[in-house]
Amino acid sequence: MMLSLLLSIVLLFFSYSMGKENLFLLLNTDAGSLTDSFFAAFTFGGDGLLWLPVLLITLFMLKRKDAVVLLVASFIFSTIFTQVIKNFVFPGEPRPVKAITDNSLIHIVSGVDVHTIGSFPSGHTATAFCIYLLFSLLPKSNWWLAIGFMYAALVGYSRVYLAQHFPADVAGGIIVAIVSVWLAVQVQQYWWKRKQG
């Protein structure tokens, strides 16, 4: 969890010190058609539909029926936080293609539908980091920690590479994930106490 928090702080620091548009333009670079294809596909690693396979993996591969409350609570909290912030705290927040007047500076991947509003926070990043943090808690081995962090960080970066979000939006998604999983752990512990008591 500390590594995720550190990444969000670094992104927020550079977004503030450089300006969020400048940091975006630095990271939103054209790295070629192979990279375009990779990130266009990899970004789905933060899609909301991923919660279903996560639940199935938890139940049938990890055999952790006790973690269902944890997963459901994480999903609910992250969805509520992301949607409330997007629609009520920062409604209509412009995404890069709307905020940056000279769109010729922006690398846009062919075939990707680029959105214009609802920038903060990144929901894909929130989902990916929730999954990373949850799977950091569930398995008994530590093999997931490095691979999982790389997966979540690449999903977050894909949102910048595909011109969907600013790096600050990615930082916001990471913070949403941290808070959501922390609250879900509290719910899980409360549920266990009620069940055992």
C-alpha cells in the first residue's frame, strides 16, 4: 500500500510543480504502433468488468470464500468514490483533448475513443489498484507484489498514453483505491466479529 501511496504522491507533486498539462505531454508520447496496440489492449485491465473474474479467482483458485465481503466492499466503495468525485465534486472536469487547446501536441491512438470530460479521478486506475491491493492481501505468497504493482501502474500509465487522463487523475485513482481497500478491510473485520460473536 505504501508503494501505491508513494506513486500517487510523486504524480501529484510533478503535476503541481510542472503543471498537469506539461506532465501529461511529457508522458503522452508516440512510442510506435506496437506500443499503441499494447496500451490500447492493456487499458482494459482496469475495466469494471474485471471485478467478476477477480471474484471467481478468489472463490475458486484461491479458495477464499471468507474474502467475498472484502471484494464486494472494495468494489462498492471504489465505484461510489469515483462516481461521486467525477459527477459531483469535479463535474465536467475536462480531459486532455478538451483542456489542451492545441490537440496536435497530443498523441492519440487510432481506434481509441477519446473522452472529453469526467477526467478526475481515473476509474480504470482505481479498479486496477484495488485489484492489486486486494491480491496483495489475499494470497499467502509474495509473488504478486511486484507483478501486481507493475500491472496496476501500467494500467494507470495507459490512461495517459491513450490521452484519456492527466497523471493527476491517475494519482486520484490510486488514492481512491487505497481508501476503498482500507475501508473494505474495516468492513471485513467488522463482519468477521459479528459472525464470530
